[in-house]
Amino acid sequence: MDDITKSPEYAEALKSILGHLPADLILARYALAAGDEIRSGKLASKESSAALAANTFGFFLTPGHAQYLTLPDSLLQACSAIAVLPEEQLRFPWSGGTHPWLDAVVITATEIIGIESKRYEPFRDRKNVGFSDAYDRPVWGLRMGSFERLKDALKTGALAFNHLDATQLVKHAFGLRTVADKKNKRAKLIYLYAEPMEFPSGRSISDEEIAAHRGEVKEFASALSASDDVAFHSLTYGELLSDWDKSGVEQLRRHATALRCFDVVRK
């Protein structure tokens, strides 16, 4: 196989990474991922969700920086993260088929935290529902009942979302549960989303669309149980960056400022 770092697509992808970040370390992770974001040109696209996640969490690939990661509302305290892994796969308890890739996975001494990041997707295309029969296998343990009920409701059409990719979130939860169970750790799934003003094309994203998406996030969360093996939380990029603005780590504060170039917060 040819060296992807010598390709024109790699050179374009490099341009999508902010100058203060370890670009080669970040792109090395995307080069190994299944989404082919580099060769396809997705990472360099102005509408790329991957570029936002890569820049947000790529900061923590710099040696020693994982400890700086915090998440608001006490979801993650400083010095808790052992590793922050952008574009990480979580495998189901079977060998074949497709397994989920999360935008970032955070490992602590006691938890596996999966982060799914969204930029323009909630306001762009209708979400598809696709669960193979494999998801009906009795492999998720006794405390994933509400996620299994969501899966069934989505499959039958009893529940549908226009903005939220609920199917993807349910699959991510199953992947997180599988990995956390093997490592004897707790699991969290965090849905992190931007609220941009407009698409790169200039099409505005209305306040009504923003509100509808937020409503679907709440509806999804309300269908879950606190006793599930995977705890679900949602955050806006505005909340995340505001938390980092208050960090005692100057590099993280500067990083938060730089990320605002991605139009993630309503003005």
C-alpha cells in the first residue's frame, strides 16, 4: 500500500488541523480508521464533522496533555484522563460485521467515556435506521434494557427522529458496554454537538432547527434509565469551550479560543 503521507489528500488534510496541534499524530489515527476521511477528502471539507472532532480532541494527543481534559458538570475532572483517543473503534462481542467508531474515547482508571461529536449533521440529512438481526442477540447484559427498547422502537418506526442520529447512539452504547464490561469499568456516552449559525454554503440554520434538535436530545435521554450500564449525557460545544475557558491550564484556554473558528456557538 502506498504511503498516505505522500498523497495530495494528506496535504489537504494537514491544512484542516490548527497550527498548535500535533497534526501528524492526529492524522495517523484517521489514516487507520474505517471512515477513510483523509483519502476521501472528508477531513479537509469545509462541512467536515471529523475536522472539528480531530481538532478538539487532537490537542490531548500531545504527550502529557491528556491530564488537562475536563468535561463540564463534573463529567470528568482534571488529571483523571489516562488517555484521550480520537477516532477509536469499540468492538461488539462478535468478530464479523461493522463495529462502531467514536470521535473520541477517554480512558480513566475507572471509566471508559465515549464521545460522539456532531457539527452540521443534525441540520442536514434525515437519519436512517439500520439494525441487523445481530443486535437482537442476548449479549448486552441485564442492565441495557432501555437501550434495547429504544433499538426496537426505532426498528419498528414507533420512535423516529429528524435531527438526532439515535440509531448511531444506541450502537455506540452497545460498543461502550462491551468494552467497559471487559475492562471492569463504568461507561459513559457523551453526545457533543455544535450549534452553528450557517452552513459553509451560506444557508442559515434557524433557531427553530436548533430548538428541535435540542428537543430530540432530551427525548432520547428521557427514554433511558439511570440503572443502565452506560450513562448518557449531552453537551454543547458552547458548554465545553466555556468550561475550558476557565481552566487553570493556559494551553487549554488558548485551545478553546482557537476552536471557535469552527462556528460552533450561536451568536
